[in-house]
Amino acid sequence: MKKITLLLLATLIAFANLNAQDLSLDEILNNYYEVMGLKNYDDINSIIMNGKSVNSGMETPFTITTVKPDKFRLEVDIQGQKMVQAYNSGSAWYIAPWTGTLEPQDLPPEQIKSMKRQADMEGPLYKYQEKGNTVELLGKEDMEGSEVYLVKLTFPDGDSQTYYIDAENFVILKEKSITTMRGQEITAETFYSDFKPEGDLMMAHSFEVKMNGQTGQAVVIETVKFNESVDETIFDKPVKKEAEAEKE
């Protein structure tokens, strides 16, 4: 009986050690791809998301439209005025009523780079090699009571961001990047929660964004639509009205 008990104990310890073993980078990423259903993006050509951002107690509705391979548009309704940012195959523009004009303006290079990455609906970790990205496993740590794997992704231009992947559920709990804007280094952190299925995908429906440790805004996704018909001219920079153009 004692031998059986010792054998059972040894078996349980062996299984515990097996479960406690750290996974390889490929195993972590494959689990992440599987949990999020990322292979199903192969059958998705467009995504339209509606939601709201909350900043200083003010709720602001928005719509994000993404079309493969590289089109992205954000519309935000701010107190009855519409702010637009759009990216289309390497160029980007915006309309911001509070600047004193409703004419579209070109976005600066650093923001174009950011929007290009937002246009990648699958995210940079999926098929990262095809996109010219590299990844490395930095290790494992505790994040607010959850064990997470730290995976660093580096873009072809040298920019990088680190993903904190839940070691149990294999969803991304946090994304951290360091960028330079207007000559200043900015640490941006995005915390993801409220994961729910949308079709064959698993998606976070709540984000919290922090800049240099200070909470910037909370974002809530309310509806998601796939493969809706989209007029792709909405991504093109609008031309000036004919009447105004004639005055010039």
C-alpha cells in the first residue's frame, strides 16, 4: 500500500512538473492563434466595429472600418462634429473640425506608420514572418495575479512592442510599446479584457490605454460586423469642393 501511495505521488509530481514546464515560443504563439481563431481571418475581407471611448467622463461614439489588405478608417463623433482618420495603401489623412477647417490634411509620417499597423486586422503576431517581423520570448512573469509570457515583436523598421500573453488562457492581456512623437519618448500600454466570441473569432471588447503610466481613455467595442459591403472610396482623401477650388 505504501509503495502504491508513493508511486501515485510520484506520478502526480511528474504531471505537475510537466504542466509547470515553460512552453516554447512556437507553442505559445500557436496556442494564441488557436484561442483567438486567427486562421479564420483568411475568410474575412472587412470588419466594421462600433463602440465608444470614455475620457474624463465623456463618452464618444466611434466607428472603425478595416478592409484588406491595407485600408483603415476611424470616425469619431465629438459633440456633433465628425473627426476622421483614414489610411489607404501608404498614405493617410485626417479631418479635424477643431483645427478651424473641414478640409482633409495629410498625417505626419509617425502617425502614418501607426495607422498602417492598425490596418493589419490580423495583428502583427499572426504570420509575422511573412510581414517581415521578428519575435522573441523574453520570459515569464506575474501580472496582477496572472502568469504571463512576454513576447517581443520587432518590426522591419526597428520599432518594437511587447505582448503579455496569459499563460493559462493564451489571450493578450497587455501590449506595451515605446515610440517617439515630436521628439519625445512615449510609453504606451494597452490593457485588454472582456474577451467574447464574434463569429469564429475571439475578441477583446474592452481596452484601457495608458500613456507614460497615466490613463488616457477606456474603449468599449459594442458591435462587430464581418464581410459587409464597403464603399472603398471612403479611404481616399477627399478632393476640395469645386467651388472652393475655383476660387484658388
